[in-house]
Amino acid sequence: MSLEKSIVEKILKSFSRSEADTGSPEVQIALLTQKINILTEHFKKHKQDYHSRRGLLKMISRRKKLLSYIKKNAPEIYQTTISQLSLRK
């Protein structure tokens, strides 16, 4: 499963720190969130796809680790990231 190039470019424009930035935690979190949202929609239709569900859980875990890293090292970036992605209520 991969994201469309136009979606990736849009995410990179809104979350990257510089022009060629693809590895900063904010960008990684945004890309993982997009993939998680797509897989969540997939599971509404295919409830018994357990192999893909494992991948989803790994993505959620990775996003959680990145969020805790950002929260510890850059709280202001953490707040802007979760507000833009509407992750917390």
C-alpha cells in the first residue's frame, strides 16, 4: 500500500521544515496518519483482513513513538502537529 504522489507532495509542503525535508518527525507522523486513515477505511469494508491489521498496529505504534519523541524534545512543534492532524480531542 502506498500513497498517491500528489497526496505525499501536499503533506510535504504543509509539514516539512525545508524544501527537501522528508525525514523530520512531523512529516513522518503526517504520512503515517494518512496511511492509518486509509487502512481504517479499508477495515470497515474488509473486517477479517488480519494480516493488514498487523501492519496497521505497527504503524500506530511507530506514530506513537514519534509523537512521544516530539513531545519530549519540541513541545511547540508537538502542539502544532497534533492540532493540524486533529489527533487529540
